[in-house]
Amino acid sequence: MTDTAFLEDFHAVSRIGATPANGVDRQAATPADRETREWFRAFAERRGWETRVDGIGNQFALVELVPGAPYVLLGSHLDSQPLGGRFDGAYGVIAGLHAAARIADRAAASPAAGSTGPAYNVAVVNWFNEEGGRFAPSIMGSSVFAGIKREDEMLEVRDLGGTSVREALAGIGYLGTDARPEIASYAEIHIEQGRILERDGIPIGAVDRSWYTQKLDVEVLGEQSHTGATAMADRHDALLGAAKVIAKVHEVTEHFEPETLVSSVGQLTLEPNSPIVVARRVHLVADLRADDADVVLAARDRLLADIADIADAYGLRITARDFDVRDNQHYPESGLALAEAAAAELGLGARRIRTMAGHDSVAMNRIAPTVMLFIPSVDGVSHCEREYTRDEDMIDGVAMLAEVGWRLVHGALQAELVAAPASAPANA
Amino acid sequence: MTDTAFLEDFHAVSRIGATPANGVDRQAATPADRETREWFRAFAERRGWETRVDGIGNQFALVELVPGAPYVLLGSHLDSQPLGGRFDGAYGVIAGLHAAARIADRAAASPAAGSTGPAYNVAVVNWFNEEGGRFAPSIMGSSVFAGIKREDEMLEVRDLGGTSVREALAGIGYLGTDARPEIASYAEIHIEQGRILERDGIPIGAVDRSWYTQKLDVEVLGEQSHTGATAMADRHDALLGAAKVIAKVHEVTEHFEPETLVSSVGQLTLEPNSPIVVARRVHLVADLRADDADVVLAARDRLLADIADIADAYGLRITARDFDVRDNQHYPESGLALAEAAAAELGLGARRIRTMAGHDSVAMNRIAPTVMLFIPSVDGVSHCEREYTRDEDMIDGVAMLAEVGWRLVHGALQAELVAAPASAPANA
């Protein structure tokens, strides 16, 4: 598979669910999401690869090198945020398909006798609902695969319109029943979504750990009344309380060193949402992240105190619930060394880097030796239409993933396989 | 028509679109709104009254006393806010129907010769979309009737789901083509939605004027980004800007004497509204009202300055547009005197009172001699399920409206008819 073929495929997928400002809108289990899945399946079938869909809509393409052996899994996700970027997730899946094809070609071109041949097969995955914009929590498909979330519970999660994951997946024809492949290791490549690689002029990031993250699910309960006729002193305005909470969620970052904590509210629903009615109820979700768990916990405690003060001041009832708490994940040292060796062999600069964003690899790292790679993002922006990564950086990343995958199918992280937690089997 | 018959009818209508907490949810042109219209039509048809529906969905029941004469119009609206109260609007329509029936009975029982008989007919109206919760602006049907709003423009107004007024009215079978009745005068009775009558222990309010009101339509434009991965300094968070605007819309009231100004945000939409995406756009509507127009204008100017500061501070673009501006409306002195005389004849206490809320009578007062009456509201609450008015207060109000209507059909405000503005004909 050539670099040109990769770019053609990448730009073809970018047209699925394309928005006028060069982004994509392909939320999980929508018609646009289905269309990317059809594209993925066609890619695999043209090469004679087996495809599977599991019970939570994860889609696999299996490339057999060693009959009966477990799989080195490469991939990411093809779903996007509403009006999201065309690189986030999609790059990793398409790079995974091309890397798998290169690994298969390289194995066919160099049949090795005995112990120098591949020890594992290779597979590519398109994880279901990494973004979580339509169905919370995010990182859903890989978390079910890793045994961190229960499949039956996730299938009952509903979007704001009341449609369940089960109904939405069935609706696009991707509520599967296939067995999950047994895996030996996992590798993912993704755009950085930050400015560090761009600033340093380095093409490859080897991710050493993820930030500690949690969400706060906040419900503000007031009393519905008339915006025109109710005395100000008699109002119990849930939207005013929510506005004060949103401001505090932002301001809490000022109590810590700059950029050690990020904290914002991105989702809010309002009832009854009428121009001349004081709101009865607001539901919102705050997202807090830091490298240091203690920073997140201190910010959370401060916010809970602020929220209690707001409830008192405005005659409201406000509840805040911890949700989607994710501990720091450390990727294995041996995987970092493997990535550095692969980059060196390809003549590509590489540095270690942390991820603030969540990724499917954060879930997979719990159950298998995992390598997480970054390529640069222009201006560090993501989850927006102007997200951008240059073609040459994408091409370097495909070469890098193919080299890492080649080493993995030859058993590079085989020792770590034993270290996978017994309580969370790969085929949960 | 007896008081018992009135209460039976009132409580029957309260069951249409009833909510578990004793409210109703009958937004304009929904199936529940259609059901109240069918009830209204059946009431009229049982009495042999003609019914009509005009091109904006206003529904009329016509009672002929003097063939060919114009009509004294009584009424209000049967639509409600989402999870609204069962009294707001519905009371005035049902009281209007019963008052009209009493006037017809009284006329039949006392046929008068020559100049002592009725000079006008009587009609009852159920105005379309007074509430404006689904389709803005509010007071839509009566404003079209009064020539203040254009029917063709109002028919193209869309709800948040994209459905137009025209489509919604056609969908419930109430996009009519009937001629509007020629009217001589208008009377409306409504719950106060404030605490003054309750506090003073007075059963009838004669409304002397409406507050000056305006809305501000605010759009906050930021940039979509990742709540987890984007540096705080790089965020342009439209929801944070909106939260600051909401707080200012509340705080502006503190710069004026207590309760001289009311100001709140009730409606807000957020894009893309995903838990892990910093918002790109927020649209919200602020509602400002005061008896003194200068107070509203001063508050508006202060808010525009605050909004400019917020845009600067958070790297946002914010626009604010004046919308739905309504000048103070003074109800005619002769109508107030008529109401006071009618109350005295019935032995009911009455006082003059202002309305902070908008009513269909505010529009009708522009084109015809208008009497606006209030009855008490327990705790002054409205636009909520616990809105409440006692049966005995409702019964007093029906008697009051029937007496006012009786005087109107006998030409009590006939002199004012000449004073109606020529530029806004009754049958606009």
C-alpha cells in the first residue's frame, strides 16, 4: 500500500458526513457512521480479510498470518463529535488498515522459517462511540471490550432524543453477534490535539501516560415561574444557578498553576426552555482533568463547596455526582522503548508525551500491552472543523504504525502479555 | 348557566393535557391544544352558536343578539406553557363562554324595545399562541387580529424542531379561512399572576396599564474545542460567555429600586452540546420589564455594555438584538369606570392594578375599547404547575365578566369605538 493510496483513502473517508467548513459530523450509530463502516468493510473484503461486528458495535478486520494465533490489534474510531474534525479517530483507523496491509505484504514478501516469522496475526478495529457526544460515556466500545463497562448497561444508554444504543446500532445494521478476537497487544495512532509536537518540530509522540479525569453530573432544581410577572424575590431560577456553576467550573482552574488543570462545561439541558418562563431544571456536565489526581480532587472539592453556596444564595436544590472517573494510565515502558526503536529505525524524531484527552488505548492498556502514538496537530485544536494535520505527518505516522505493528506481530511485547490483569480478560 | 356548570367545565378542560402535578402542557398547535379547541367548538355548537377559525388559528364562537351588528368580544387563550398552570388563559376563555351564555339568556329573558335593547352581538375568542413557548413571539393570534403582526410572517415562524406555525396549525386541522368578526369592544379576564389582590383581599382587579417590556435576543459565538485537550488559554467558550451574560441579566435589577424591574433569561440553546466539547455557539433570550420605559432602556444599555465587556474578556463575538418591544399600554379610563360600576353593582370589591405580564388584551387595546380584569392568584405564582386560584374567586370573576359584557353589548363604551386608530383596522 503506497502513501498515495493512504491519502486517497483518508480524503475519501473525510467526505463521509462532511461539513461545509471541512469538518465531519458522524456521531455514533448515525447514517454517516454507518457509511464509514461500509467503507471499512469494503476495504477489508477487497483484500479477502474476515470482518466481524461484536455486540456493542465494534468492527474488526482480521488478517491471518499465523493460523490460530492471537491478534495484534491496531485501530481507533471513525465516529466524530457534532461538527467535529476529520482527523480525530479516523486517522488512526485508516492508518491501521494501511499498516495491516503493509504488514501482510511484508510477511508475504519475506516468508521466514521457524522462530523468525510472525508469532501473531494482525487485526484492525473501528471502536464504537469513542466520542460520547451522542451517548455518554465516551470510549464506550473499547471499554466494553476491556471489561471496564458492561455491555448490557451500555446498550441501554439513551441519547437526548430517547433512542438507546441498542436501537441506534440495530437501526444502522451494526448490532453484531460475532465473537471478539483474542488479542495479544494493541497499538493506536492519533493526532495530538495539543501543540507540543508542533512546537518542538517532532513528528512522533510516544504517549507515556494519560491525565486523571473525572466528570461532574450536576442537576439544578428551581421553580418554574413567569419571567414577566413573578417578583424577582420570588424567583428560584435554575438557569441563573447553572450560570453561576458554569462560571465556577471555569474559575476553579485559577486556583492552580496555569494549565495544570482544565475544566469546562460542554453539555447543558434546560427545562422548560421557554423565553418567558423562569427555568425549573438545568442538567449540566463538567469535565475536569489534570496530570495530578490530587489537583482534580482538590478542584472537585472546591466546586462542591461553591455549588452548596450557590444553592443557598439562590434558593435552589443542586446535586453534583462524580461520573466517568478515570485514573492516570501509564503505558508500559517496554512499549515506549519499542516505539522509540521503531522511530529510530525509520529516521523519525520521537519524544515522550502525555495525553489530556481520553483514547480507546486508555481502556485497552488495562488488558493488553499497549503502544499509543501521536502525530502533530496544527495549532493544537480539535473537536472542531478546523482541526488539521499535514499529509506528510500522516504519512510518517502510517510508516511508524506499520513498523510498530511489524515488531508486535513478531512478539516484541510478548512478555507483558502475562502481566495483563486476570480479572479483566481480553474477551470480556 | 350556573356556577356549578362553570366549575364542571373549567375542571373538565383542566384534564386536557393534564400533568401529574396538577398543571397542563398544551403548547400552541399541539394535539392537546387541538383537544381544547374541539371542546370549545362542541360548547358553542350545543348552543347553536356559529364557530369560525381565521387564518392564524384564532377560534371564535358567535352569539347573535342583533342581526348584522358588530360583536363585543370576550376571551383569552387555551394554550399553555410547557408544564404550565391550568388557570392562565383557560380561565378567561371558559369564563367568556359562560358569560356569553348568561348574556344571551338575559337578553332572551328581557326582550327590550327600541333603544333599551342590546346594540351589539357577543362573541367569544380562543386566541392562538398567547404563550409563545413553542413559537415566538407570544400574543401571536391577537397581534395578527389587531394588525400589529403580519399573518404571512407569523405563519412562517418555526419552533426549535423546525416546524412552522402554518404546518403545525394545518397538522391539527385549525388553519382556518373564515372571516374575522367585526368587533365593537373587547373584554378579558385573567388570573393576576401576582400577589396584590391576594394581599389586599380584593376579588377583582381593573387593569389600568401594562408594563413596558422588551426582549434581548443574544447570540454568543466562540470556537468549538476539546474540553480535555485544549489549553485553557486557547478556549473561546461560548457557554462560559453565556453564563456571564445570564448573571448580568439578573444582576442588572440590583441597580434599580427593588421590584421596579424584572429581568431573566428563560430560553437557551447550545451547540454542539456534547459533554467533552467546548461550545461554539449559544443563543439565549432575556426578558426585561418595568412600569417605567426609561428603567427598561437604562437596564438594556447597561447590559449591552456588560455584554461588550464579556466578549472582550473571553475572546467571543456576542450580538444582542432588541426584540418584541412593547410600549406601556393604557387601558381606557371609561372602561375602568365601567368595571368599577359593574363590580359595585355585584357587591364585589375592586381595585386598579397594573399588569407585568403580557395579555391578548394588550394587543386588542390598540384597536378597540378594552376592559382587562384580574382575579386573585394564590402566592402569585404562574407559568408553573402549582398556579392556583380558588373556585369562589373564579365564580366571582364569571359574574363580573357577564356584567361587564352585558353593559358592553348595550353600548357602554360605544363612544370610544370612534377613537380606534384608523391605521390598524379591526379586521386587519
